[in-house]
Amino acid sequence: MLDEIEGTIQGHRDGHGFVLRDDGESDIYLPSNEMRAVLHKDRVKVRIVRSDRKGRPEGRVVEIVERPLQPIIGRLLQESGIWLVAPEDKRYGQDVLIPKAAIGSAKAGQVVVVELTEPPALFGQPVGRVKEVLGEVDDPGMEIEIAVRKYDVPHVFSDACIALARTLPDKVRPQDKKNRVDLTDVPLVTIDGEDARDFDDAVYCEPAKVGRSKGWRLLVAIADVSTYVETGSAIDVDAYDRATSVYFPRRVIPMLPEKLSNGLCSLNPDVERLCMVCDMLVTAKGDVHAYQFYPAVMYSHARFTYTEVAAILGNTRGPEAVRRKDRVTDLLNLHDVYQALLVARKVRGAVDFETTETQIVCDESGRIEKIVPRTRNEAHKLIEEAMLAANVCSADFIAQGKHPGLFRVHEGPTPEKIEILRNYLKATGVGMSISDDPKPGEFQAIAAATKDRPDAQQIHSMLLRSMQQAIYTPANGGHFGLAFDAYTHFTSPIRRYPDLLVHRVIKAILAHRKYQLPTLPTPGEAHAKLAKRLSKGANSRLQGKVGEPDQKPKKVSPETLAWQAAGLHCSANERRADEASRDVEAWLKCKYMREHLGEEYGGVVTAATGFGIFVTLDAMYVEGLVHITELGGEYFKFDEARQELRGERTGIRYAIGTRVQVQVSRVDLDGRKIDFRLIREGEELVNRAMKDKGVQRDGPNRSNTEPAPSKRSGRKDSPPRDRAPRSPIQAVKSAAKAPAKNGAAKKKTRTRR
């Protein structure tokens, strides 16, 4: 009897699907006929029946284990007298039939939320009823309304949570100050972005003696959310359910009610606030010589912006400095300790790649006005280093106190990724490589040695993509990217639940007691996956090294299991928030680019795959696909080692960093995809390629020694354009992962600190 494998269905817009296995092994491919009776997100048992033509395991559904209550969002349509809803998320694959009596007040063309009343069957479509009418598809903010429901982001606080928030005071009361250090006379200040509304952290620095040498006393004061959000309370239940605030252009879905996030807990200027303080002594070499944690009451003496602080540090006699003359010395002290912390960062060998992040600027109606680069100035870096120092101290404090808690763990690259990166570095002639057990300094050394090369951006992108995602877990595995032996999140309890848990643990250690996790609702799917991983010993992060062959998994205590489940829940919801945010940004960019169809732009290749290249436009920071059929009249081959497409006739190469000129040819709003058409490769690119091949040119894209192929096509196995993965990182990963036997492309990931 064949083994039955349990997992979760992930649909595909083309009708087929995959089973994401609970045991973490390669995904199982499901052909279209197997997807007729199941839906995206269903939990199923499957048997592997064969391997498909690409070498992927192909399965057959034998049982539907769980059909989660999942609302489907889509547009209500009427076709030949039949009402149906076309799901906005194309992974569902089937339209939902709506009986006329179940339409309610909805009108044709409107975006609605559907609740299923009959599941799909082999020979029948799913049936549902309209549960909620969201409005017209072009209504301002509709993309956010769709995203929060599509990704099941909690966006409405419970009545109990709102009622409890109303009972909280509007300001710090005298009784709240008991047993706290009074820091109201210390000129702590906040430094945030111009559009920030909640202020988690305040900082202050002054010169201090560390032994016989000079150093600094650095105070990082963090909003004391745990005083107002009691364990197991209605506010706590809602906060845990959300696990993080979700940031969209023009809107934030907060983790805490506004009375707390923007009021009582926010370190607003000129008011008293309760805080938890990490008080550090930092040496001239940037090492934290000593630290202590304590609850305090503070008074923010100023609310600075990053732009303002950068201007003051750049010119201490400028207009910004004149307006803030009382705080200039404090800011210079902060800059001095930052410089020392940078020295320690370099000694550790922490990875520090400069990447371009973008910000979408919208008008009042929600339409994109422009997309601009978000530059990190000295003030951003100053605050980042101060927060890193406090986070490291909190991790050390928890470890020294031998109390369970959540660490922020970032593991090094897997053996597979190490091999891919080695091959790439060798193929591109970097002259440096990484060891079997690489250290962060090896990555940073390669980045530093190649920063002036023309292909530096390509090399740095490959270095970054070889790393894993960071997660929350009670098993401390260190932070590879930052080169810390122990690291956790302490500095943002207003917007991250793991930080709130860390605050509670620190308070428990200070009070010589033990913090007990509350009994809170957690997703059944998360618990099921966790149980599978623990039983098979598949996840070494959660159980040390129990995943080794012939070794039975260690017995896990209920307390450890609870912390593991909390880490899994917080990590999963962090990914959910990222996916929802990216989905909204992609929708806005697609809508924006519909107004620019046919226009030409310069751009740079940001990923090369077997089916084409992804190009980011210089002027707009928008990314789109140039399908392999649009690259010219020849056969292109994907070079896995070099991560580039190469023309067999001309030798022309498209790799990360290659400059091209493209035309906006197609925008798929539903699929969140933008297609470009290559206008010209650029004379320099073609001439160099032809010279390398020893071929004389006889026209813009022709050699006089070889005729052009009769068909403008790429590899025989390249997917059609509407099947290309949405994400260039996803595409690179699937191509690099391959041979195709490794299964479906994995989800787009990025390293988060």
C-alpha cells in the first residue's frame, strides 16, 4: 500500500496545483483533473502515483482532511442568466455559482465576499452566497479591502477588545509611576520618519568612562506596552491573532487599538510615558561593556525626523541645528556611539548590503502619483545600530536568566545554496568563494571586494538570495546576517507581538519569577504542521539536532511546545503581512502602468530565468517580465551557474545588472503582472557579444554568417507567458533549485532582521 502524505493545497492560476507537504519534503504536483474537487488551502491526503515529464512527483487526492472556512473574494458577474463570482485570487481556479436568492443587495460588477455553501465536486462547481459587498472595483482603497480578506488579515478589533481599550487611562497616572526609575529629566528623543504616527523607541547618549577608557552611556527606552496589555486579556487575544501591524500605502492595520498604538503607549513628545529601558555602557571599540534593564517613566524632549537629524549631523550650524540647538550635542553623542558600533559591526563581519527600497506616493484617491527610492541616511543607520545593541542585550539577558522566550534566528545558507553560490562565483571569475560552514564575514568580504565591479549588483543579489529567512523560535540559533550569537526583538512592542513577549519575559526575570504563556487561540494548521515536524524530527531549529538519522525525537515539554507554537504563529503571520503588502503594491503598480502602455523606458535586469528576464525601470522602480520570445530572433539558453540567458548565435548575454531599453506591452491587473517588450539591447551590448563570438555584424541584430531562426522562440520547455512566476526572486530560486525534479517554485522570500 502506497504511503498517504498529508499537506495543504496550493492552487495555480492555470488550473493545476501542488500539495505543500507537512513534512517539508518537495511539493507534490496535482494535474487539473485532480483539482476539480478541491480548493486552494484545503488540507488533503495524497498518494504519489507517478513522476511528471519534468520529474516532479505527481499525486492523487485520496481524502480531504479539512476544508477551512475561507471566504472567497471576487467580482459578481451575470452570464446567460447565471450569477457567479470570479475569484480575485486565481489560485482558486473555479468560479463560484451564486443562486439568485443568495445575491442579497449586490449588483453585477461589484466586488463581494462569498461564503461557500456547497464545495466543488468532480462534476460540479462550488456554490456560495454573498456574505459582504465591498463596493466597486475602482473605489479608493479597494485593493486593500481585497488584500486583508484574501490573506485573512484580521482587520476588525473584537467588541471586547474595544470595550477594554476604552477603560484605559488617557495619560500616565501617579500610581502608574510606582517602582519605576524617573527619567523625565533625561532628554530622551524619538527619531522616526515624517509619516510615523506611533513611536516605539526613544534614545539618549552621553560620554562616560568605561574602566579607564572613554566610552558612552547609551539609553534605549521602549514603550512599555506590557503594562497596559495584560496576558490573556481581550486586547492581548486580538494582538496575538494579528501578531504584527500590516503596512499598506496610505493605511496601516495596527496590532493594537489606536488608543494604545498612537496614544497611551506611543512615546509622543512633551508627555510622560511608561517605558522599559536598556541602559548600556559602550566602549570606544563599540562593545557593550555592561547593561541593565529596568522599568521607567520618561518624557520625550523632542520628536525628530530622520531627514532633520541627518541635516543637523551634516551641518551643525545650519538652520535645522539652530532650531534644535539644545539637542545638537546629544545628537552628536549619538553619532559618536554609532560610529563605535559600526567598528564592532565590521569586526564581527556582519553582512551589510546596500539595497534600494522604494516608497509609493499616492494621491487622495489612492492613485499612485510617483514611486521614489527610500534612501537610508546617517540617522536611519544611527537608530538601527542603537536598536540592534538593545536587541542583543535583551537576547543575552533572557539566555543568562535561563528563561524560555522567542529568539530571532537567522540560519546560514543550506548546502544546496552554498553549492549554487560557489558555482556562480567561479563562473563569474570573482576569485573568492565560501567555505562549507561559511561565516558572515566571508559574504561581507566578497561584497567589499566586488563593490567596484560592473556586475557588483548581480553578485550582491546572489549573495543575498543564498541566505535563509529569519524566524521566531525558542531555540537560539544565532543571527547569521548580523553575526550575533543571540538576537531577539525587543524594540517594537507596539507593532510586533514577539517584542511584547520579550518585554514580559524580561519583567519576569527582573521580578525573579517565571512568565507563563497565555492560552490563546492559534491556527489549527500551524499546530498540525508543528506536530508533524516534531514527530519526524524534521526541524532542527525547534529540537536541536533530533533530525539526524536513526535518532528518536526528544520528548518536548508542554511549555516548550507552547513557545514553539507561538514562534511558528508569529513567523507565519509576519509572512502573511509581507504577502498582503506586496500584493497591494503590485496591484497599485499594475494600475499605474496601465496608463503607460506603449511607452519606452530604460531599465536594468534584476533576474534571469529559463523563460525570460525581469527588468526594473529606472524612472519608476517598477518590475516586469521580458518573455524569452521577446528577446530576439535566436535560441537562448539559461546558464544556471552564471544566472544569465545567453544567445547561442550572437553570444549576447542577459544577466542581473544588464541595461536594456523596453516598452510596456501588457498589464494583467488580476495576475499582478507587467510584461515588457525589448526595444533594443544597446549597441555596446551587441557589439561586445558579437566580438566575443568572432562574428561580423550585418545589421542591428544580424550576423552575416548565420541566418536568423525561422521562429522567435526560446527553450522548448519555457512556460507560456501567462504561466511565469510573479516574483523574480521566486523565478531565480526555482531555476537555481532545479533540475526540474525538485518540484514547484517556492514562495518568494527575503531576509528580515
